[in-house]
Amino acid sequence: MFRRLLGFFAKDLAMDLGTANTLIYLKGHGIVLNEPSVVAIHADDYSVLAVGREARAMVGKHGRRIVTIRPLKDGVIADFEVTSVMIKSFLGSVLKRKQLVKPKLVVAVPTGITAVEKRAVIEAAEQAGAGKVLLIEEPVAAAIGAGLPIDQPVGSMVVDIGGGTTEVAVISLFAVAYSESVRVAGDEANEAIVRYVQRKHQMIISEYTAEQIKIKIGSALPMEKSLRVQVRGKEILSGIPKTFYVTDEEVREALQEPIQVIVESVRKALEKTPPDLAADIYDRGIWLAGGGALLKGLDRLISSDTGLPVHVADDPLTAIVRGAGTVIEHLDYYKPVFIS
């Protein structure tokens, strides 16, 4: 009875701790936070100046005494202390005041995460104020968020294209039957656009600008109508700021290499999938999740390459946190999905 009473006061949470963005789901309330995974600190005393959206606004626009940090790289913690500070700030903004009971926290992590990286995630969350920390693989969370029947003896293939990694997984009976992980995703696509603009236009642009170009006119296949976007950058030779235009055809050319890596990872996963599960995928198709799933024409390109139907999950950006949220809402039922 005492445990049930404590459970009443606890506000359990689920978190998609992403390279680009962190999302939090509060039990009984849904998604309550969606912030960039960025922290701004003072270079002199390492004091925290801003976290999340406020810190993101400072990137590239601050003096030498301010440093902006993305503490996660390729889906895992690269800077432990800064990650702890970021999680603590996000949990504090969600929970508002000190809890009588430390909340349970379900955290989605990449399938290829090492034991050391798992420990880092758990310790960072515990230092930030979480009680029991439970880990779930990102593709499993994405599959649950997409409404796939992972509790049944049928194969479901999910391709989760995040900021730092692309995770391809075949899931059946609450478990990953086969997975393929490549550290090529949204960030690599942005960097490819930056490099292309430097080479083709002799202009320097920021990764944030490259991301906006990708969102506005990026595509995996030619579009019905040609598009172009005006871009502000700095000329390499003179250093003078200028505006110029980038076309959708140029962006496709820039993205060709990272897109091919993603497509190849899907093909490789299909080759390694056991025959019976592969037959299920043939019937049910492939599901895309994560921000990369929004790239225009990517679903059609993968479908053309594999000969299989490809579906984009509803609101792919939030599929993982919604899946992790479903787990925190029905903790006993989804116990088999947790990784040690």
C-alpha cells in the first residue's frame, strides 16, 4: 500500500536523448518537452549560461568567452558532465518542483551502445535526479511509437534516422532479431551540404544553415518542380558576407553519399534477416522514423531499391519518445523490451 502511495506521487518519465534534440514524455500528460541538445557555458568558470533552445540560438553568434556544446555525439554521451547538467535542466523544467519520490525514467538509446556508454547514460540520469533508470533500444521505441505489433511473432523492420545514427532493426516478440547501425544520419547530411557549398560556390555556411537548406529543398529523388533557396554565407577568398542561391538538384548531389550509406544499411539488414521474418517484412513493408524520414522522396528511393513497400511513421520526429512513453504508461506489459 505504501509503495502504491509513493507511486501516486511519482511522476515517471520517458526520454529520447538524441544527438540533435531531447524529447521528454511525462506519464499521463504526453510529450512535454522538445528542446535542442545544446548547452552554452562560460569559458572562464564553466558556469552554465543556457540550455536547449536558448543555447541553440547562441551557436555561431557568441564571443570567445562563451562556448556552445552538443554533449552527445552519434547518439551517445561525449561529454558526461555537460550531459548531466542538460538532463537536470530539462527534468527540472518538466517536474517544476522537487518530487517526494524520484521518478522512474525510460531512456531510448542506440542499439550498438556499449556497456560503458550504457553506464554513462544511467549515471548522468541519476545525477540529474532520476530514480530507477531503464534503457530501451531506439528502434524498438520507434516501432512501438509507430504502432507496430512488436509483441507478436511477426517481423517488423524499422529504420530510425536520427541526428547522429541510422538504426535499422528487425523486431519480433519484444526483441531485436537483427540490427544494423551506421553513424551516418542527419548531422552527416548537414556536413555534406556544407562541404558541397564550399566546393561548388566557394562559400562558407554554418551547419544550421545547411540543415535549413536540407529541410526546405532537400530530396532523395528529383521533384516535380525545381526549387531553389536564397542562402547567406561568407566568401572563402575575400571573407565578405554574400547571398547566393542553392538549387534542389545541388542538394541532392550533396546528399548522394550519406543517402547511399543509409540505403545500403537497409539492404544489408534485409540480407541478414532470417527467412521467416524476411517474409513478414515482404508482406508488411519497412517503416521509417526519426527526422531523416522527412527527407522528400527517401521512402520512394528505398522502396525502389528494395522492391518493398516503405511507410513513414506518423510524426516521425516524435516516434521514439511516444514509444518510450507508451512503455512508461504500461511498464509491466513492456518489461521484456528493457536492455540490461
